[in-house]
Amino acid sequence: MTESETKVSFESRDARQARWETRDIAQTHLQLYRQLRGREGSEQDLVRIHRAYELAAELYSGYYQADGKPFIAHCVGVASILGHLGLGAEFISAGLLHNIYDNGDFGDGYRDIITKGRRGLVRNAVGADIEALIDRFRAFRIVPGTIDEVWDSLEQYNQTERNLILMDLADHLEKYQDGGVFYFGDNRWVVDFIRRYGDRLTAIAMRLDQPNFAAILRGAFEQSPDEVPRVLRTSRKYLELIVPRSCRRRLYPRLRRRLNQGRVGRLLRRLPWLPR
């Protein structure tokens, strides 16, 4: 195989970071592949990203975000932003799968949990290094209870940890980049956080040496959308599974999901005899 066949592009990382805008954020896997083929990298990088997409499509099959768009579009959007930031294939792949341990549908009825079986499935699909990033990402989510710690610790983080912070910022931007958050049935859990901490998130991007990203975040968070007609807003607050009429959910996962809610679920998850 010749060098021209193994290299996707020779355009510099700095050039790519300097030009992108929210309209350049991919929403389908084909748009993502086209974006990534315009940057330097190997075909093997694209293969890894493609495998991550296929796993995400499986784990979020039938799931829709609270604005009504297929949830896989959000995953692709996060990965696309990371690509525009110049991150490597392993982080783009992790971006496609960034929240699977919290809300991915592994068919086991669990939510917000990591099990040996889940980790094994992900490792087999995308590799141990990408799975490890997905696992570590959970410790770098920026929420009201962690934002001060993240701010104070930025200088001590290594490059991998800084990239995981960028992944979380990408997650915030993706909800705003197309105005989708304003179509949520109940968007207060997103909008109230950004109203309070949006300036801090923008400042974090600046401290991570991403001035263009910081400007894009600021513009997205400051947008004043037209009033969205009630008829166009969904009834959803979070993502939701919409099951085709030809399919039925299996009884065991349904019961497990019910038990997994509230105090009873938290207690049962600690019991060693529950299958993992």
C-alpha cells in the first residue's frame, strides 16, 4: 500500500482548528467520515471510528433525544466536534460512545452502571484503549458539584485528562449547536446550568488553548432563539426509546429497569448475586 493510500490528508491540525463553525458539525456518520477524510490520519483510524459508530448505533437503536432527533446524531455531533478540535482517532471514537455506561441500552435493564459484561462487550468492539477512555470520562463530567474542582485542577491535568474535559464541553455544545435544546419538552436541566456556568465553560476552553472553540461555545450559549411553538416541542425531558409496533420489549429487561429505579434499585445493585 502506498503512502498516498494510507494517508487521509496532509492538511495541518492548526488549519483545521482555525476554520470550523457550528454549521460544520456532522450529524450523520457519512458527514463525519467525509469530515475526517479531510484530515491527516490512517485508514486504520477511520476503521476504528467506524467500529465505534456501529456500536453506538446498536446501543442507541430506537432512542431519540429530547428534541426529537435520533440520539445517534448527538453522538456523531460530539465526535465531529472533537475531530474539529484536532483530537486523535481514539478520542473521536470515545466521543461516539461517551455516555454509553450511563444511558446506552445493553439489553440488561441497567442504567448508569458499569459491569464486567458491559466492559467486555465494548472492549471487544472498539479495543481496550478506547473503552478505558469511556470509563475515565465519567470522572470528568462538568456538573455543578465538580466545576470548581475542574477549574482549580486544569493546570495539573495531563493531556488525556484535558482531552476528556474537551469531550464534555463538546457534549454541552452539541445540544446547543442546532438549537435542539429549545425543542426539549423540559430543558431546564440543560438551560439553567448553561445560564449559570456557560461563561465558566467558555473560560475553561480558553485555558485549554482552544480560543476558537471558546468563541463557538460563547456564541452558542448566548443565542436568543425565536419562541419555539409548543406544537414543535416534544414531551420528553431526556432521551427516550421509541419501539416499533412490530417489536416488543422483553419482560426481564423491563422488570430490571423498574427495579433499577429509586432506593430499591440502588440496594439491589449492591447485591453480589445479581448478574453482571
